Amino acid sequence: MSEATAQPNRQLVITKILPSSHRGDWAITLAMLDRLRAQRPDWNLTLFARDPKRDQPELEAYGVVEAELFAKADPRMSRLRGLLRLLSYLCRGLIPGFPVDRRAERFLRACDSAEAVVFCGGGSPGGYGFANLLMHAAVPVFLARSRGVPVVFAAIGQEVIEGWVHSRLSRWVLNRAELVIVRDPGARDILRNLGVRSRAEVTADWALTLEANGVSAEVTESPAPMGRGLPRLRIGLNLRDEAASGPEGQNRRGSVYFTLM
């Protein structure tokens, strides 16, 4: 194929890359990026990270690293300043050319050349809590859809949302997606009960595709909990601490999740 007829490499925007200090979410992110690089090595990725200052050295092996619209690296802002930024982003989605900061311009520019905007997996579309859902899911979805770019949520573990406003915003966000991938059938049932009409598929956790990086002596030397003579097969589970907050601030002590684990 001549240079004149060669097709440009496809572009993909990856957002909601949570900080590496969140080890379970970080495992999901790296596993997803590893699979994309292995199966689509010619695709160009633009990565919008929650903590770009800390995580850029590891992420830049996969593509161009940018800060999320509301990144952890932001200087301390007053609520008023944060609200004004939020309103400016929403106005830009409604009024082409409305002035926004450079961070939003970079996100929009990346969307303009992208095949899709993909949200990394984890417990919810934007991170737990209403504020995270609004800033890290609703706003980027609104801007991406204003550019006509498809949105995909990859391997989320949606939990029940009880708050009236929170549940309706979750439904609005997820109904703007072309595809929602969840990690278990229960999460898919929750989406249906929530009124999500987008196509939903169940897959395994991305983290299960991570390459092994060695087995510690502690694991190797530990006795088999169910007796001797079993095959030397080890299965790793990506679990959430029972004390970690849920989507609306609750912990999991005494919950169905805690009982199951």
C-alpha cells in the first residue's frame, strides 16, 4: 500500500485511570492496557489519568498521558472555582466554541480523532460517591457525546444505588454508552433494575489476564488449606477490603458481599 492510500492508525481515548495507590483498580488498568497493546499494537492511545504526575512513568509506555478533567494533581481549589469549571465544561458541550481551560481542550481534541472513549473498570463508572460520578463520568461522557464519539464502560462492578439523585445520574451516564461491560451477572441485573437500556455484556475481571510476576515464598510454602494431593493450581481474586467505602459511603461489614467472600 502506498503512502498516499495508507490508513492512519486508529485512535482510542482511555479515561478514568485511577491512581496506582488503588492497587485493585491499577491492576485492572494495566491488564486492559496490556491486552490492547498486544491485540492492537498499531492503535494510538491517549490516557487521561487521575494522578498523572505520579503515574506517568508507567503509563507512558502505552501512549500519550494527560490529566483527567478533574485530576488529583489539581491545585487546591475552592468549591466555587470547581463549580465554575464544571459549568464551563457543560456549556462547551452545549455551545461550540465556549471558552474552557486547556485541560478540556486537550480532552476534546483527543475525542475528535478517537474511535471511542473507553472508561477503565472498577467499582463504578466514575469512582465511588456522587461527586466522582458527576466529575469523572457524567462530564466526560457529556463532552464526548457532544462530539459524537461512542462511549464504552469496560468491566465495572456496579453496585446498588439507593439515593434518588445518584441513581438517576448513574442511569443517565450509562444510557449514553454504546456498551457497558460488567464483571458479574449480578451487576448486569442491577443495571437492568436501574433502567439502563445500553447493551450490557458480562466478562471476567481484566485483572485476571495479568502476567504472573513471580510467586512469593509465603504463598509457595503455605500448606494447602483443603488437604494434600490437590493439583498445584493457584487462583488469584481481586477483592475489595470489607472496610472500604461503597458507592454511597457505606462499608461492607455484614453485607451480602462480605458474607460471600
